[in-house]
Amino acid sequence: MASMAPTTRATRTRRMADLHVDIVLGIFYFLDGQTLVRCCSVCRAWQETVNGSTELKYMIELWADGMIPCPFSTLSPVDKLERLNQWRRAWLGLNWASRTVFRIDNNPRAYELVGGVFAQQNTWPVSDFTAIRLPSAQGGGEITRTLNVGVESLDFAMDPTQDLVVFLHKEDEIGHFACRAMSSLRPHPLAASSTLSFNLRDDSVRRIFLQIADDVIGLLFRTSQDEGSLRLILFNWRRGIELVDLVGPQFPPSVSDFAILSPRAYILASVNDCSYMPGGPRGVGEIHIYTFNGTRQNHPARVATLQLPHHNPTRYLVNMIAHSGPFCAGPLPGALFSKSNDKRICVFSLVYNGGEGYSLYVHHRYLEKYLVNEGAPPIIPWDEWGPNHSRMLPGRHRFWLRYVHGERVVRPAGDFEHSNRVEIMDFGIIPLHPGFNDEASQSPSAEMCSQPSTIPSGDVFASDVTTALPYRRSFRNTEDHHVQFLIDQDRLIGVNDAVDQLTVYTF
């Protein structure tokens, strides 16, 4: 019996090279942009195959911007690539295509900006709900108001990509999540139950932090000012299962905020001022990263703790707020592409006694790299992570959230009270095609910030705080004065002094 010659790597390579170009293209269409970039480095034939396909080049360019394609687009590959490049140039130079003004309630109980929808909810004289589907570069814009949602809502969260809005309300010592379809405010068809209930163990609900990430609802709240009154509730709303119920002693000391990283992970921000003996130096702030099981009741596992810079003995961290763009479970309605949920920046607003404020910017992907940790949860000092994986700058963001979308952050530039200038910080710095890089470097309204920046030691910090996370800064003057800006994928939204008007700039 004749022996069979072993299949060598060269033989396998020749067989791949022998495939007809249409077959290779058919395989490549199933790959993501990052894998396509790697394929280009395998051989010249594959590189030429990718470069010869506008569809594949479009997929690579989407990946470079941290985007995922809309599966329902009927545009040609050429048109999709041109639309992407137009969108890039518009954001680089802050050249918005239109400006539209909407009146809003200047004292809402709660508000949200997710997936191209700005919504407000009030409780007096009845619990109403107003949703503004914001205009796009192609036009549109629609206001829908429901005068009575049927419950006295304390807060709400929403995800238009799931047609989902969740109203938080209570009856005596029982809390409820009402899961509704945004389009009708009827019970959501995918919810296991239209109402998910939990025991408050008290009649009071304070300092509410309510969030949605795909199939998970997360709620952090207090029932009093006492440290031990803190509660964290997590539900899987599609299965109708309470996943997590934590109370005060199960938390790190002095938790000030909560944010969902992904549908199976969250972070707690802690000012950590109770971790040392009375009279001794106060602890540095900490970012605690947790994972949990999203399909059954369980106890979350802490996988890592990141520490903030050491401060002087007379100073301490008063408050730390964690904020990032919303987690959307699906593609944005009507959009050609959407930001990937793993390409987001998290902003930690730090306030020290005396009023000094700082903003700390960290990529979600850096925080999420600890989710695979299976050993003892490490406590990582600032010097081992902060200088290379964050950017800390003086000043903190204003009173409204939703100033972050994806890897972009917006804020008024200069004097907040008198400036007409808007500034965008884009932390999505990935090498793009040479033409766009040349355009970016020559733009008079944009600059790269790739050099480290330092906050010198002195009044607040015990030693210099140097950080080096790169970003691109774009800026432009506006016709109107705005005290606050919000942002989503295709819009800047300016808020006026009276906080009763939105000016929507579309890209």
C-alpha cells in the first residue's frame, strides 16, 4: 500500500492560491475589517483581491472607525464608501449639514438621548413621556408625546434599537420595572413579563442610576443617606429573572456611581474615603470591575480594581461619576452604520475637596480586558495602568449627561459661561487610509494630541500626573451660545441657558 505524502504548509498555501478569485471574494465577504487587514499581509494576490473590491474596502474603513454596517442598506458599495467618507470629513471639520431647533421642558423628571431619540419624562400633573426622533442629514424629525404612561415613573431608560423603554416606579415598598415598546408604550412583546418587581425594603428611593444593556436592566439606588442603604438590582428583562440583589455591606466603601460595561459586566466608582483608619490618610479613588451571570440569579465576581493617583493628605476625592455612550443592542434605525459597543470611551469626572475638578478618559476595551481574569482580582496602582492607558485633563463636564458617544466626547471650549465654541475630543485614533490622514493633519479646525500631558504636583496631587492616551481635537464656533452640548453618532445638540431649547446640528 503506497504511503500518502504529508500535506505541507506550502501545499496548503498553493491550494488556497489556486482558488478562483470569486470564491476567495465570497469567503472574504464573511470576514470583519480587522481580519481583512490581516489577510492583505498574507500575500500579494489576497491584497490585490481586497483592494479590487469596493465592498471589502468599505468594511475595512468601517472597522477603522469602530463601526458596524447596517444589514438593510440598499446602497451600492461605491455610494456607501462615499457616504462614510463624507461623514468623516464633516465630523473632522465640524461642518454640520443642518440646524434645527426644538422646544423642551426645562425641568424634566428625567431625560435620555439614545439611538437618535431625545426623550423627556415628567410626573406632574401626570406622568407624561415625550420622544423627539431627531433629524438626520437626510431630513426628518418627529415629536411624539404621550400625556399619561399609566405609572408614576421615577426614572426611565431606553434603547430605540430594541423599541424598548423601561419605566421605574414604586408602590409602597415594592419597586417595579415597566417594560414597554417605545412605539406604542404597550407591554414589550419580547419581555417575559410586562412588569418586573422587587422588594425595596423601604419606602424611599434616592440617587437613582438606571441603565439598559441589551437584555439587562441595572439599577443602583439608595433608600437613605446612610452608607449601608446602597442597593444594586440587575434583571434579565427578556427572561423575567432577577440576577443580582446587593445591599450596602456587599459593596466597596463609598461607592459614588455605577455603569454597565456590557450585558455581563459593570463597574463601580468609589471615592474610597472609608478604607483607612479614622484620622489617617484617606484612600485614593478606585474603579471596581465586576462580571455576573446574565441568565440566573448569582453573586457578581470582582475581577479587578484600578486605583487613581495619590493625593495630598489634606485633600480627598468628594465625588466620581462614570459616564460613557449608551449600549445599543442593534443597528441604529435608518442609519447606514453604527458604532460598535466595544469601541467606546468612559469618562470619569473627579471632584476633590476645594472644588477642583478633573476628567479621566479610559477606553472600554482597556477596562474589559480584565473580564477574562480567572485568578485573584488584582488591585492595580495608578502608576501601573494610568499613564499609558488614560488621559487626565483639568476641568469636568457640566450638569447633563450624554456628552459621550462611542469614542467622541463633546464639551463647550474655554469659558463655559461665555464661549460660543464647541470642542470634540475623538479617542478613536486608528490609522486610516493616507488620504484621510493627510486631510486630518492639514485641517485648520483639528489637531492631534499624541504627546503626554502633565498635571503638576502641588495642591491636589502628591506627584505629577502624566497621561498619554492619544486623541484628536476638533473645534468650531457656533452662532448661538450653549451652556451644554450632547452628542450622538450623527448630531451635536446644544442646550441653551434657559435649558428649554435644543439646537440640533446634523452631520
